[in-house]
Amino acid sequence: MKQKFSVLTLRLTRHRNTMTSSIWTFKKICRFKMKESGPNALLRMQSKKQEAQYRSVYGNTRGHEHHSDATLRLSSSIWTDSRAFALPMVLWVIAFLAGLLLLTVKTVNNWVEEESHAERVFRARQMALSGIAMGMNTNIKPGDPLLVKGDPTSKEGESFVVQLNNETAFINPNIWLAQSDRIIFQRLFTAWGVSEKDQETAIDGLYDWQSPTMLRSTHGAKSGDYEAIGLDGYPPNAPFVNTQEMAMVMGFAPVMKAKPQWKRYFSTFNPGKINIMFCSPDMLIDLVGLTPEQVETFIKLCDQPDTISGKRVPFSSIDDAIKLIGPNQLQQSILKNYFDITGNVRRIDSSGSCYGVTHRIIVVMSVGGNNSMLSWQEQ
């Protein structure tokens, strides 16, 4: 009986120990689950990730010393990578700021240069206007020292120079075309070496330009001919406004080629005949047919050091001038038909400069009476 009781007691003891072990295991599992779901779970997960990173870089090291060495090596690697990444960024920022600084300096410099150039242009125009004021004074004659200020040839400082000419010294094409006078043009073109065929084409073209009718001359050109070359609206069928319009006439190119300085012979501001007191020696040679010796003698007899001096001449009519020249019959006829000693239309050409910048103003004004202004051009 005692033996059975002892066996039963042993079994109960084993069963109790088994139950106690199971309960202890269950409590341990519960405590582990509570720790996993607690507030420090995220921190433990980060620690595990760091541990995994350490192991991936430095292997599966154990021990406190190995762990500290791995942590130190990883920290050093991270710091080195950060510095390697920061250096290009700093260099890029420095290059960007340097470029921005250079751009700013260049922009400011351009502004300063533009302002300086604009000021020089303004001052050059003021100097040219000062020259115009001098030239419009009818008491000032060509060659007067007041017509020059400063040194026009220098690029330092301010200056102006004024040239006085007389528009009555030139041929007004509108006057002679309106009278259908072809001789004056033929005389000039022949002296310039233009062929007869080209002369006829040029003269007809000049006539058709200013003719108010739509009739076309034999060798001329009207609207249909100008439209064919892309010049719509030409000719205007009105008098020439300036010599630039003459260059647009169809058929006038051979004349311009034969005489590149042809503009020195024409002006649309002369109200009448050519004033022999102001015309150039070339005009007397080409148009009248005088010899250079005849022209030189005539100028000396007129007591004129140049063709635009405006000094008093020893004659009161064109007949007196003809007597001084001593021309042949044909030359005498040309002088009577196309020359006179009246008329005074002043051309004032003023060029102002300021430290290398120049401005040019050309004014044409009639002298006498109201001294009216006929033209104002700025270049």
C-alpha cells in the first residue's frame, strides 16, 4: 500500500512540476510579447537595423570591443562620404557666385558705357547746334575763324567745324526739266563721258519722274516699268525733292558710274539760274566748256580767293562777267542761258564732336527777306 502511495506521490510531483514549467513558459512568452509591443519597440527595431548594417559592412563581429570598433569605422565612413559630397557642392556654389559676380560687373559696365556714350552724343549735337547758330548769322562769311572751335581732328575734347556753301551754285533739275531743256544735261553728260544712248535714257528718265502726266517718253520709264523692278508707287510724277531721288531714276546708273561726284552739280533748293559768283571751277569747265586757265583768270579778276568767299565782284550783271571771261560764241550762249549773279541760298554744314563721337547737321536757308529755313537734316 505504501508502495502504491509512493508511486502516486511521485507521479503527482512530476505532473506538478510539468504544470509549473508550462505556466512559467507561458508567463515568459506573455512577457516577451508585451515587450515587443511596448513603447520601446521602435527603438529596438532601429538597434537591430543598425546591428544588421554593422554586420553587412564589417561581418558578424561579437563582443563589446568589436562592436565599438565597428561603430567607429562606420561613423568615420559616413563622415568621409559626407565630406566627399560637400566638396563639389561648395566648389559649384563658388563657381556660380563668381559667374554671377562677373555678369553683374559686366552689366554695370555696359550701363556706364551706354550712359557715357549717350552723354557724348548729346554733347556732340550741342556742339553741332552751336556751329549752326554761327553759320546762320549772315554777317559771318566763309573762312571766318568763328566757324571753327577746338580741334576737329582730335578725339579728345569738344569741337565743331562749319562749312558754308551756296545752293545757287548748283543746277536745279526741276527748273530745266519743266522747260524740257535737255541741253544743260547733255553738256554735262558729254563732259563726263556718257554715251549718247545712255544720255537719252537718263534724260528721258529724269523727265518722266517729274512729269505730271502718265505718258511715257521714248527712252523713259513710268509706273509699270518701276513696278516691274519692285518699286511700287514710283515715279511720283512730281518735282524732285532732293538729289537722292535722282539716283532712283531708271536709266540714270550710267551717269552715276561715269561721274561718282555727280551730286556736287545739283541741288533742288536753287530757285533760279546758277550764280556764277559761287559756282565751282568744275561747273564752269564741264558745263560751259571753259579751260582751266580761263577759270583761274576769271577767279583772280573777281578778287575771290575761293568760290564761296562772298566778296564783292567787279561786275553788276552776267554780261560784265562774260566780258571778263572772254568766251567764244557757244560758251557765251551757255553763260547767258544758265548763269546769273543773283540768288543767295546758304547751306550750313556743321559737324560737332565730343571725345570721338560726331554729329552732323545740315541746314539750308534762304538769305534775304525773312531768312526762311528750307531744309534741316541730321546725321
